Amino acid sequence: MKLFDVYPINNIIIEKAKGSYVWDDKGEQYLDLYGGHAVISIGHTHPHYVERLTSQLNKVGFYSNSVKMPLQEELAEKLGKLSGKPDYQLFLISSGAEANENALKLASFHNGRKKIVAFKKSFHGRTSLAVAATDNPSIVAPVNQTPNVIFLPFNDVAALEACFAAQGNEISSVIIEGIQGVGGINVASELFLQAIRRLCREYNAVFIADSVQCGYGRSGKFFSQDYAGVDADIYTMAKGMGNGFPIGGIIIAPHLQPKHGMLGTTFGGNHLACAAALAVVEVMEKENLIQNAAEVGQYLIDELTKIPQLQNVRGRGLMIGFDVPEAFKDLRKNLLWKHKIFTGEAKPNVIRLLPSLALRKKDADQLLEAIREEVQVGAEA
């Protein structure tokens, strides 16, 4: 049997990882500014994380949600405190797509409606409703296509208001990434997020803050939507939540009421997943990683902006993107193969930085030095 070939991959085998660095099978060291796609939140193989998981595995690794699990209640309490949402409710699943899927479903249960408002360049996952609300026809199978999703321009308040004026009584939910990830690090304006909050309240629609990639402290606040000073009805989470262990969740406002059988999951919130998530929350709090993300991220943005060959440097915290002109189209490839630095990309010409929230300033300087060298070489060529 061979693997189903759906991933374009780099011919690198990673055998060891620690902090913001990984090592391949030849002993070569790489600076990881991609974080396995924004997943590594507290750094690779953090000792508290390893101890939490190892200790839990020596007790019990898994049982289903048919029994009481104090670890889930402990996670809910600590997560409520760290996120600033202590009165919200927590439902645990295993991935970001599941989180968005369940959020959209819960919204529809709540108000009995079918229409979903999503935005251009959005990415919400690859399962049924999540992919239908994703603005990429190439990954939407015919069976996923639905007339119930309305795609509007990102950050266009007038278009949003017009949509609600015309169809507001049919709209179940509005789903938005506070910072679009796959779409190219596009930051939702505070005015736009405030308009979503206002219109959802007026029309009894549910405001879903997709925080799968831009949440969990990555932006310098727990949720990037927090910059707008508004509360969403549902926040979806995954990626950095487990620092590599598969876990996702939705945080649900008090006015959205549960009933038995409404939602369900086999693996969500299992013992090991909760142990991983608790370790992440504990390390984030103890080491002030949200503040570190804000400070080191702003330093990176400021310094990248000073490099004239880079265009439209943008983002918040340690979720940063910039456009690469055609003359430097090989920059990402050169960063990886010449300078041993992992970064992300978004088509057609965006480099994305999604490192651990524990990234140090000296690690950021390593990237800046490499980019300056590359643009100087390119300018002299």
C-alpha cells in the first residue's frame, strides 16, 4: 500500500524538536516559524507538556463521554479564566473543521434557520458545512455544495448591512476569521467585527468567531476578535489548543442552551486530549505567552516593515504575513534550504509566519538577518 498523494511535501524528515527548533534525520537544525501550521503554541516538547501527557497515559489514555471526566471540567474552568469567558460553555471535539461544523450546526438549532454568511478568501475546514463556507471551489466536492452559504467581501460593512436588510430573517449565522490564515493573513477591522455583532443581535443571528488559527493567544490577545471589544456567540478553537495533540473546541455563550443528543463526539475531550490542553493553558499562563506573542510579534512586524523589498507587512502578534514581489519569488524556498528556516505560504505570493508563542527575539532576529541577506543578494543579481 502507498500513501494517498494529496500533500505537496518537502523532502525533510524531522526526528527531534525542542522549543522553536527542529532537527532532521541528518542532524541539521531548522528554525520553525511555521509551527506545523500554527499548531505549536508553547514550543516543541515543552517539559511540562511531556510530563502531563506521560503522567496521564500511565493512568488512563481514553474513555468515552459516557462517564464523568473531571479533566474536562478542570479544562473548562482554566480556559474560561484565561480566555476571559468564564460564563461561557465548552464543548470538546478533535479538530478545527469539527469545531466550525458543530458551531454552524448549533447556530441552526438555536434559531431554526439555514443561511450562513461567510467571506471571500475564507477557510473554515474540509468537512461538509465547514468546506461549504470556505471560499475555495477546488476543495468543495459536489456533495458539499449548498445554496445556503452567502459569500460577501471581507471588511465591507456596506455589503454586510445590505445582505442583512435583504435576507436578515433567514440568516442563521455569520462566521468569520478574525485574521484570515489560508486566505493570506487578512485582518478583520474592528469596525467590521462590531458591525457583525450589531447585526447579529438585531436579527437574532449567531456570531461565530472562527479562532482555529488566529485564536489561543496567537494575535497577542486570547481571541483576535477581542481587539474589537465585542463578544461572539460561539468561538471555535483547535490548532494551538493541544500543541500537536488533536483537540478542538467551541466556547458557547450562555444564551445558547444545550440538550442531550444535540451534539456528540467519540474522541473529543478524551483523557489525553484534556491533559495536553491543560498543559498548554498552564504554560501559557505561567510563561505569559500571550504577552510574549504581542511583544515579539510587534517587533517582527516593525522590523519587516523596514525592509523595502517586502510589501504589505500585516498581521497581529505572531500571525504575520507579507507579500513577496516577483523578483524575490524564491524567498521562501531559499529561507528553507539555504537558511534552514521553516515558514508558511499563501497563494500566490504571501509568506506566513506562525511560530510558537514562546518565540524569542533572537529567533526573530535570525529570520530578519536571513531575509535581509536574501533581498540584498536579489538586488545585486
